[in-house]
Amino acid sequence: MKYYIARCLIIIFVLISIEAETKAQNHYPQLKSLLQSIQQKYAPDSHLAVFNVFYRSTQSGIVVRGEVDNIEAKNTVMSAFRKNINVEVFDSVQVLPDSELGSNTSGIVIIGIGNVRREPGKQKNFLLRH
């Protein structure tokens, strides 16, 4: 009986969490298209730039989380959110590389195949393929 009650409580908690996420998406449908347009501007190709931003509704407002590699992209997202909705917006977007790394922001990567494209974008023509 104890396990049955514990399972029911867990299921209720999960359903409430899913509902809160869906509520944010439904109450602010313009934010999704807004994020997509900002991503097209700052990171049209995910191979060349980092733009992983999402939002979640809370009781006190909207929390914007994720990672970007450009401070201008972060500032654009935050100002657009604050301009388009009338609830408090909390900034939890991290700009990469992390400042804790200092000057250690380079590395060596070995990959078997490398593609170079004429223009940024996943659907663009290849210029060089190794």
C-alpha cells in the first residue's frame, strides 16, 4: 500500500511538471517563433555556433536557460523576452566559453571526416569534404 501511494505521488508530480512546461508553451506561443528567428540570426548552422536556449514558466515568471557562444545573442534573447511578455523574466543563459576557463579555451579534436560548406547552414552545398 505504501508503494502504491508513493507511485501515485510520483505520477502526480510528473504530470504537474509536464503541465507547467506545456502551459509556458501555450501561454506564450510567440516566444517559440521569437527564439527561432534569433537562432537563425546568430546560429544558422549548429556546427558553427552554439545556441541552445529554452524557457520554462514558473509561479514567479519565465526562466530562460541554456547556452550561447555570443553575448549579443544572449542580450537579444533577454531583451526580446522582456519586451514581448509582461511577466518577470529570469536570466539563466550561460555564455560559452565559461569565464572560469580563463585562457584555456582551445583544444584539439580528431575526426575522420570533415566537411566545409560554401555558406553556413546544414542544407548548403559542400565546398570540400575530407
